[in-house]
Amino acid sequence: MGTHNRPTGGLKLGYARISTTKQSLERQLDSLGEMSIPEKQIYVAKKSGATVERPGLADPLAYARPGDTIVVHTLDRLGRKPREVLNLVHDLNEKQIGVRSLADPLPINTANEGMGRIAFLLLALFAEMERTFTAERAAHAHARAVAEAAGRCIGRPVAHPADKIEYARLLQGQGASYGEIGVKTGIPKTSLHRYLKG
């Protein structure tokens, strides 16, 4: 759709995307149709959502002007990760282009001052949480790798070998005290009480 014969006023530009062969565009297109968006103002992408730089999304982004609204079935159609979506919505907001989702648990319309703004803040919060959790997981994985390289065990210690427990029982049968058994087997007294009770 060229810009030379562009209608005036704030337009609704629909965007639908499927990233796998198992997904269907029908539900997305139906919801966009219910918003009375003309078919020529609905853009469709059938490629992977690996990046924002995909032709199906680039077209409405290039066509949109201040006062327009990009309408999607759910926000995840705009990107794979909350932060990716958040950055895109923020960039559009800077250009005075709204974003509206129709079927999210809390539908978003950034053109509205009320619930749309609250929902956008929640999206920002979730994106920040995702960033924090990702950083924590990366730090934990790094610490584990460093510890394993140094020969240290991470996590729950391995239970005592069965042969040591049997040896402890043998020593108990010979009248040895828990202290003596612990010295000979290397099993702590607290564990011996558990292994040798009864």
C-alpha cells in the first residue's frame, strides 16, 4: 500500500503472523476483521519470529504515521520475547504510533491513558523480570562450570556408598561406637544415626 494515496486520519493497521506450520492465521484475521480494518490495511507474515527485521512487520512499520495504531491479535505476534516487544512498542510510542492487542489476558491499547498504560507498564515489568532471571540463570551456570572445572561438587551431595554403609553396620555389630564407626568410614554421626537406626 503506497503512501501517495494514503487515507487521512488515524488508521488501524492490522498485523498477523504465524511462525510455525502448525499455526493458523484464521483466528488472527477474524479478530482483525471484527475491528473493521480494511483488508488492504492488514499485513501478514508467515516467516519465523526470530527477529523484528522481517518483511511482514517492516511494511506496516514503514507505512504507519503519527496517530495510527498497529493492531495485533496478541502482543507476542510482534516478537518472541517481552523485551523485544517492549522495545518495539516504545519506539512506536516515540513516533506517536499506537499499539493495540485484542486477545491478551489484559488487552493493551497504548493510545489510551488508562488501562492501556497500566498494561504497558506491566509488560515493562515482565520484560525486566525476564532480564533479571536470565542474568541469574547465566550467573548460576557460570558458577557451576567454574566449580566443576575446579573439581568441586555443586548441589546436593551424593549419598554415601552402599559398601561404606554395610561396613558401618558390620562395625556396629561388633560393638563399635558411632564415633569409632565415623572415623573408620568417614560417615558423619548424623548420617550414621539415619543409616543404623533400628
